[in-house]
Amino acid sequence: MVVQYKCPNCGADMAFDSTTGMLHCDYCGNNARIEDVPEQDGSQQDSQKAFHHNHNSTKAEDISWGTEDTSYSRDAPHFGEDDVKEYHCKNCGAVLITDKDTTATTCSFCGAGMVLGDRLTGSLAPAKVIPFSINKEQAKEAFRKWCRKGLLTPKGFMTADRIKNITGMYVPFWLFDLNGRGDVNATCTRVRTFTQGDYIYTETKYYNVYRNVDLNYLKVPADASAKLDDELMDKLEPYNYSNLKDFNMPYLAGYIAEKYNYDDKDLFPRVRQRVEPYINSFIDSTIRGYATTTYHNKNINLREIHADYVLLPVWMVCYDYKKSEHIFAMNGQTGKIVGKPPLSKGKIAAWFGGISGVAFIIMQLITFVTGGF
């Protein structure tokens, strides 16, 4: 099922506008609240009429939100049934071939936003979404400013005039609520040194330390896409989870989106690895004032309480520099940018040369002050 959102005023395509948080028509300027958009289900006809009436149109039967049954080619010569699907654009009739993970995209011919509703149902339906709050032009300008701040990047890169493309993508994540509960046993020492007569004494006292731990961690994120680099996605944190919305398909209109490749059970080992250092840090913070601490056991059972499948906004930037493509990611909510820009060997050499020169001058001054000259 292909879902395309048409303006009830002029019939043009509507897309989610990060500035207003509504569906927006670029042709006539009409806005539609996400809550007013009819659901694409069996009650579609009644909800369409209600929406049409609210927008002062005269013919309720004229409104079309572009729902189409999936058209799937079983005779595709080079792809298996599970690899690709064929969809048709309601605007121009063009055939769109998508891989099995795509849930929202744009028509390659007319640019219309297309939400693939059949891939957003059942276990594949996200529970929550954080909508984009930074639009494409704002993302481009923020990236240009970020490039200009690169003190060790080549001048050609800092001009930020080689943006090849910038794509708004909803990335699948799981948000975990976790509980860590268990016991900790350690031996700690306190050391005291004192003088008595002609002797110096060292006194060491040993303590058996016990801690009972019960910790909760809320909304620990882990990206669930096999295509995206985990380290890159981790660095985009934090997101402001107070802006999580109940999932609604219109949020995806005009953007790219993918479904998850890994479920919460698949990702739990990685989440455990991320959380364990925080548990250890907390335990260490409760055992203070000792000279040494030797842990005998840490029996902490970390378990999943709940996990939500969510979509988080990311701008993916492809930058072309000296015939090489550099990929950067921007948090579509906060504007935080991550990635590895190219480095200028000349600037690095000059920087280290300057540091060495300053260090040499400081050493000379110290020598002079202490009587070396």
C-alpha cells in the first residue's frame, strides 16, 4: 500500500514541515494538522470526509490521500521476493523499486513523498517517533558553519561548497528501559603512616565492603539498521525524548525511512555493553575514602524491562572532496554533527611546530629564571 498525502485545497503533494510540525503544501501554502489526517484503514472514507469538511471544500468525493494497493512483480528476473518490491507513484504512475527495508521514500521522477504503509503495520509499526525539527536549508547552513570551524581541515573543505546531497532519514532505533540488580563484595584498605620515636609506622586496616545494587536506566538507544554505522549513530546522542510523539505515518511524508533489521533481543547484548560501564561507575562512586579497593565479585543481573521501536530523525550529508565522498550525519532534532573530515597535513605540521616552539620558549624562560644562563 502506497500512501501519498494530497492537499485538500489544490491536490498537490503535501510533506511534513519541521518548522510547523504539520503537513504543508508548497503550492498553495495550506497546512494540515497531523491529527486531522485520516488513517489509512477501513474507516478511511469517513475520516476523509471529515477532514475535507474541516477544510471548507465542496466535494468530499474529490479528496484523495493516494492510498494504493501494493503492486508487486513476481517475475522480476534478478531479485528474490524478499529482496525488492515494486510500487507505483499515484502522481505520475512511475514504477518505484525499493529494497526490503524501505518504509518511506520519494518518487524518483516527480519527487512526491511516498509512505509504504504495508511495511509499517503489525510488529513493523513504530511505537514512537521524534519528528524533524531542522529543515533541509537549516541543515545545509549548519553543516557549512561546521565545516568552516575545522582548524585542521583543508581550506578547500572549509568552503563547504561541495555538498553532493543531503537526505532526511528516519532511522530505526530501539529504546530500552533496563534494570540492574545484584550484589557487590569487595575488600578495601585504609592506610595511616605515623612517627613514634625513631620509627615510622604504617598501619593498614582491612574492611569487607558490601553493596546491594538496584538501578534503573530509561530510554537507552540502539540503532536497529544494518546499513548505518553504529558508532556514528551513537555519537548523534543525546536526543530530547520529551519530544517523542505517538507514531503517525504523515510524519514520514517527504523523507526517507527504513524498518529495523534487528529486534530488541538482537540488540540487547550491545545495550548491555554500553550500560555496564555506567553501573561500574556508580558502584565505584559508593565506595569512597579507601586507599585501595579489590572487588571479589559483582553479581549484577541486567535485564530488559521494556523496549520501544522508534524512529529518530537524521540528516545524512554526502560531501565530495578531491574525488572522495565523505559521509556525515546530523541529529535532525538538535543539529549535532558527527563524522570524520579530511585533515590537512600542512596545518597539522604547522600546529605541532607551533606547539613545539612555544614549549621550547617556555623551557628557555624556566632555565633563565632558575639561573641556567
